[in-house]
Amino acid sequence: MLDTLDSLDMAKLKAFIFTYELGSFSLVAQKYGKHSSTYSRRVSNLEIDLGVELFVRNGVHLVATEHAKVLYHPAKSLLAEAEHFAQRVELCLADDETQLNIAIDSALHCFAPNKAISQVIKEFPATEVNIFSVNSTQVMGLMNKQEADVGLVLSNFKVPSSLMNNKLFEFDIVRVMAPSYAEQAGINSGKEVESALIRGLTQIVLSPLNELGVSTQNYSSRLLNVDNFEMAKRLAMDGVGWTNLPRVECEKELSQGELIEFIGVHEHNLKWSVDALWPMDKPKGTVATRFVDLITAQNGNPL
């Protein structure tokens, strides 16, 4: 077996795989370049190396042998692993991350971080990307323990000294409630609501932010704690209280009348922002930087 492995040549292996898939040397040449005789020679040399016939030649027609059928899938896997190895070598030479652990606040799913992640994976296929979708407090914990290389959280005021934070983008916040809850509270959509009336209603808030000291989100005297915007939205739609949501989180429900927007007296242009977190003692890598750039560009309003 060792002699067989020693004799393997990636160019010959590719020639075999391409020929098996396309059925002729001329078609391989048309698709991948080089002369058809180059692929014919490489396949012949591979047959000599392996000691088995891979194709029956019948003029310009090729028929894959049983040996070829047995070897095709392992050859395909071997080639994929070899290409992955080459990509990892390139990462090492470029000093890029071979692994990237991203911790994302689950409250931020409405900003589609999966799109930025998918693009990073396509651009850096050799980098192993791991995703932790957790709440704000847990993101901080993962970053503190250096189990994550970059974190995305709602902006807050309790970033540990071991971390750097960089505000990425702002987003619009809207106060919403179900029409039934508004009717029950005597609130007319489109009219400013007195602060005293709002404070007397049940507010659905993000508990992880309270744990991080962001008490500015608390407006009402009666609070219902949840750990993400999706749950807050669902409860608001069920008519159990009002909540602050990113506009992007509830645009559909607002347009369909499942939620209504309201504002307090003298309140305008409510905004919040998203932070990226980095370990203070670890430089930002190329892949992590690309991820942050992508999600910032994707959501606009960079700071």
C-alpha cells in the first residue's frame, strides 16, 4: 500500500477523475485546457502506477472498467483532501486564521449574520469556522475565556477591560404592541403616548442586557424578561405587553397589522447599535476582520 501511495501524483489523479466524469480525453481538454494527449498520457501512467486498467479504449470512446468504478469516489475524496491541505498551507503562509470562533448575540439574528458567515466560508474555505449563538452575557463569557475570537453583541456599558469593543452600525428601534393590547390600554396608533401611561403597562425586555447593566432599556414599572428579540416580538403579538424591537425585526408584522408602532411624548428616532468584541491581547485576523466588515456593510449605517 505504501508503494501505491508513494507513486500517486495529483495531476494523474485529476486526469483520471476528469476523464471518468466526462467520458473522453477530448472533452476533458476542452473543459480544463491542455491537449487531450496530456490527459491520455497521465491516465496511462496512472494505470501503470496502480497496476490496473481504468478505461477500455475503443477508438475515441472510453469505457470505465470496474476498477475505475471502484476507485473513482476514493480518488475524488483524496483529491478534495489534497486541495484542502493546500489551502491550509496557504493560510499558514499568509498567517491567516486556520480556525475562527464567532460568538453572536442571539438577539441579532434579525441582522442575518449567517449571510456574512456564509460569505467568509466561501472566501476562506480552509478556515474552520465555529459559531456560538448565545445571549449577550454568554458572548461576554466566551470572549473573556478566549473561547471565541470575535463577538457580536448589542452595545452595552459593561465590556471587560480584557476586551476591545468597536461599534459597527446603528439600527432603528421601534416601540410596538399588539392592536388588542393598545385598545385595552386606550392607546391610539399614530398619537404620542404619555410617559405615565407607558410606565403603567407591561414591558418585555431583554434580561441579558439587564445583567450587563443596560437598565436604560427599562421604561415601564412592570417588566417581563426574555433573552432575545424574537421571543419579545411573539409575546407582544400575543398581547401581553409592549416591547422595543429593531425595525428590521418587525417590519412584516407592522405592515400586516399584527403589531402597531407607538411613540412616547417628545420621543423621536430611537436607535441602538451593534458592537464587535476582540481580545485585547490578540490582534484581529484577516478572516475575522473580513467577517466584521461584511456584516457592517450588509446592515449599513456604519459608525
